[in-house]
Amino acid sequence: MDSLQNHLLIAMPSLEDPFFKRTVTYVCEHDENGAMGLIINQPIGLKADDLLRQMKLQASDFVLPQEANPEVMVGGPVATERGFVLHSYDKDAIQFKSSLALSDRIMITTSRDVLESIGQQHCPESYIIALGYAGWEKGQLEQELADNSWLTIPADPALLFDVDIDERWSEATKRLGIDPAQLSSQVGHS
């Protein structure tokens, strides 16, 4: 089995599950025991500064500048009360208590201190905040791939952090050389 860690799963139009329809999921972990990922294009309807105020990490009048105030994502249907920050691998990011390098350019942090850094000097340059995660049991993701539910591409930090949320699915599909309008919702094998 080839690991899909540090890859993107692009939902095929045939994937009718309302939670995953037209999603792009960053795969944080994939091994013989299963997989874990974060959906990167489903906003929850909350901005980062709003979340920080709700968590009492910032004063009630705290407002991040637009470019540093992304939408918080629905990371997936599992443990929706748990937060994850997918961020650029910055030299200052090593300071966080619970960080894991997923590639030489992308990290994930689950400790509160990364949220406390947002808007401060040691904040990661680029980041996505997600609540919850997507999980697959042993063999489940492989079966979904065999069923043509997902396309995969290697993750690119520019796609993660620089492409507008609403464009991530179509842009990820285009990077495969596929026109999203040409994708069929019909499933088949040859």
C-alpha cells in the first residue's frame, strides 16, 4: 500500500455523501491502520477571530486583518469539538507544544498555543483552522478509491493556503489536467 499522506483527496461528483460532496481533503496520516484528513474547503460560517474570541483567547474587540482572518473549516464529521491547525512549516512553528511535520512545508498543530499565536509575531505565515476531522478505518479509504469516490494529487501548499476556498475543488481537479465540467457523476470500471 502506498501512503497518501501529504496528498489531497478530491471528491468525485458521484460521491453523494452530503458531508463530502465536492470536498478537498488534506490527508494528514495514512498507514495500514487507516487514514485521517482535514477537509479544506467547507467553511463552518465562522472567521478565525470570532473563534478566538469565543475561546476567550483574544479580547472582545480583537479583529484580525482580512488577509490573516480565514474562515474556519469543517474538518470532518469526527470529533467536531476538536480543533486542528494545518499550517506552513515556519521556523517559529517549532515552538508549539503539539506540532507534527507532515511534509517539509506543512505541519499540523493541535495545541491551544498555535491559536494563541494568531495575530502575533510568531504566528505561522499560512494556516487553516479546522474543527473535526475525517477518518477512515483500515482498508476503507482504499475501497473508496477503488469505487472511484476520490481522485488524488500530491498536496501543494499554494493550493492549500493561496487558492480561495470556493475554488479549491475545481483548481485541484484542473491540476490533474481534468476540466471539472467534464467529470461525470456516473461510476464505472473498465
